[in-house]
Amino acid sequence: MYPKQTTVAMILAGGQGSRLGVLTRKLAKPAVPFGGKYRIIDFPLSNCVNSGIGAVGVLTQYQPLVLNEYIGNGQPWDLDGTYDGVTCLSPYQQMDGAYWYSGTANAIYRNMNFIERYNPEYVVVLSGDHIYKMDYAKMISAHKQNKAACTIAVIDVPLEEASRFGILNTNPDGSIYEFEEKPANPKSTNASMGIYVFSWGKLRKYLEADAADPSSSNDFGKDVLPAMLNAGERMFAYQFEGYWKDVGTIDSLWEANMDLLNPKVPLDLSGEKDKIYSRNPSMHPQYIGENANIQNSLVSDGCEVDGNIEFSVLFPGVTIGTGATVTDSILMPGAVVEEGATVEYAIVSENAVIKKRAHVGARPENYKKDDQWGIAVIGEGVTIAESCNVAPKAMVDTDVVEVTDNEE
């Protein structure tokens, strides 16, 4: 018998993350490393703990192995209780023969038995690919006060960027009267963050109706939320103020990592009350060699640096050889940059090797046209041979063995 929980959180973590290219070739997007010692999934998990939510389901699907191993029994986030804690929920064959989740709403619908074991009053639905810190308890409190069926977190975005988001148009009291998906001429700048609080009885009703509709795409944004609005349910926007970034693209992932190096960006991951927790192997302290020169960078435990580092994030176990230069880049666990090599404006995945005198990426000012420049990405375990060049914007998922000026 599971004890009643007032709130259950469900984290949608099954997306392929195709816009991240080679970074998600072997792992789910929420398992992508971030910020020197974290993975993206650490943020919603930590937010749940810091908000007093003890029952959490993580809905996985695409390449779940690394993510499932990383979450484990939930101990690093204090989510390892006997009757609550974190549970990874992969799709499974049911009586109707269905297997893969067909949409975000279908993923929750197919796991209603997990929710119902706790008999909650509220269900918080979260995305597993956003970087932010948020007290969900405050949002739930606003939901209660408004006697809402659904509350959606929004963040104010610049008007010129609003057409990239789902926009919520609201009345003066915050109630929602219209959804606009990436509108050409937005009426407001309230961008949906993909964070929802539902009254469980209401959500269950609409999930069941959605599952019974053969024409539905089984998606929250396209189907369930519009159905609730059209039925006249009380739906409110909850204004969030703070740092938030959807890291679903190479550029946004790179920018979010670089934000950690900017003292003007309000993203403190080690606050006492709202710390971001993670699972990290125990490693020896960093070794900084006599030839090293490090400026405004994050260098994690286990790194060995004897080269030049500037405005970069180095994950555990990274090695930088003598005379190597790394600028404005992200080097994931176990990456190696050998003697005399250069890495700039790039993301180098786990255990990739940049051999001697190779050159990866380039500075943007060296390119006259914006479409010629972008962050270079080296896939997991890939080797870039000696003296090879990898052009900006390249996405490399196989070893490079020949010298080229335009590796695609």
C-alpha cells in the first residue's frame, strides 16, 4: 500500500533530441552532460526535491540506457524512499498491443497506474530538457488559490522572439483565453515553458478522452490543453522570473554552458536552499601543469591541463596537452586535446580525441556570412587525426583521418 502523496511529478524524458545531432546519437537528450558535472535531467529532479515533491516518474523511451543508469535508485537527489522516490518508466506492451508512446499526453496516459498508486491531488508535468531552477510549490500554491484545472508556467520573452514559442494570451487576472503556437504576429510575450500543474481528477478525465479520440495526436500542446480550454476549464498562467533555457539545439546548449562563466547571468547551481544535485564519480583533484594558462573557465575534478584554456567548460577527466589551446568550448568527460591542437567554439563529446596540431572550429569574426559559421561538434569517441582541420558548424560522428578545410 503506497501512502498518499499530495503531488506527483512526471518528467517527460523520452525525446530523441534530433536537433542535437551526434550528441544524442547514443543517449537521450536529458542525459547530455551540462555545466562541468551535471546532466540535463539533474535540473527537474533537483527542482522536485527542493520543492518538496517526493514521488517522481521519469518517462523514458529513446536510448534510455545511460539515463536509466545515471538516475539509478535516486539516491543523489534524495529520491530513494521505500514507497516514494524516482522511478524510470519505459514504454511496455499493454493489452491493446500498444508499445511506443505516441505523444506527450499518451506517455502520461499510459502511466496513470503509477500516478494512481499515490492518489494525488495534483500532478506536475515537466520537460526533461530545460536548464532552470524553480520552486514548484509556489506554482502549486497559485494553482490552488485560483481553483484551476490547469496552470501553465510562462516566461516573458522579447517580442521579436515570441514567434518561436507557444504563446499564452491571458486576461488581467492571469486566466488563459487563447493558445497560439509560434504565431507570426504574437499578441503577448507570455511564452509557455512546458511546465504544467494539473488537478489530477481533471487531467485524468481529459487524458482518457484524448486516448479515445482516434484523430488525436496525443500531445499536450496540440490536443489536451486546447480541449480543456474549449471546454471552459479554469486555466491560468504562472509568471516565472529567473533563468530558463531550452537546450534543445546545439547553439542553445553551448550558450547555456557559457552562461555559467558569466557573472551577470543569475544561474547559481550551488545555492544552499535550491542546489542542483548530481551523480558524480569520485576523481582526483585537477592537475594544472607548469605550462598551463587558464582564464575564466570551469575545470572539473580529474582534469589534467598543461595548455591554454579560456572561456571554456571542462568536464571530469579531460586532458589538455602542452601547447594546446581551447577557447569558448565545451569538453565533455574524458575528452583529450593533444599537444599543439586548437579547439575553439566547439563541443567535444565524451572520450573524443583531438590529436596533435589538429584544429577544430573557428572564431565567428573570421567568417563574413553567418550561415558559414556555427559551433563545431565532435561525436562521442571520435578521433580527429594529427594536423586535420574541422570546419565551424561541422558535426562529426566518424573518425577524421585526412586533412580537410571543409569537414561536413
